[in-house]
Amino acid sequence: MSERHSQLANLLFDLERELRQAKLWAQQSPPPEALVSTEPFSIDLLTFTEWLQFIFLPKMYATIEAAEELPQSCSIAPMAEQYFSAEEVSGKRSGEDSSESCNQSSKETAGTIDRRSIIRRLVAIDDFICGH
């Protein structure tokens, strides 16, 4: 494995660890038909985090393992920002009573930290692929 492949593998492992810690790692695979979408990020059939777990990461790990050439460009972080922003807005609208609202607020704060960290990891992956 080349040094470049090894460095990218470390970035991908960090992303996977972050998704698991944020409890955004699915325990079950989606149905096979959900993995053959032709839409960008499989947005019609998967959530963004499912796309990362079941399409992006396996494809990148396979590329590294086969020592294939890495993509010429990568632009996943903007999609992550859009996805997590939309999720945060919809999350703020749930939980109407005050005790629920308080619990929801602390969950959002924890989730925001996780989201920002995930986005930072994706920015690092984008920069690594585009910068080399």
C-alpha cells in the first residue's frame, strides 16, 4: 500500500469511528435495491450517513486495498453540511413541551458537536483527495 493510500485509509477510519461514536452507524444494511440508486449520494433511497457507510466507505476501502488510482476530485463535505443543517432544523421543530424541549436541546448540542466533527473529517478527506 502506498503512503498516499495509507494516509487516506487513516482519514477514512477516523470518519468511520466518528460515525460510530455519534451513533450514526446503522446496524443493518439497507435492502439491496437501495444500494443501486443512480442519484447523487443515493439521496432518493438512503440517508447521507447510510450513503457514507454503505457506498462511499466500502468503495474507498476497496480502492485502497486494490491500490487503484484515487479519484481526481472529491466534494462530500458540502453535502454533509447541507444534510446536517437540514437535520438540525427539523430536530429543533420537534419536542414542544418544556421538559422535552430541554432534553431535546441537550441532545442537539451533543449532536451539533458530532456533526461538526464529521463535517471536519469529510473536509479533510476532500482536501486530501483534491490536494494531491
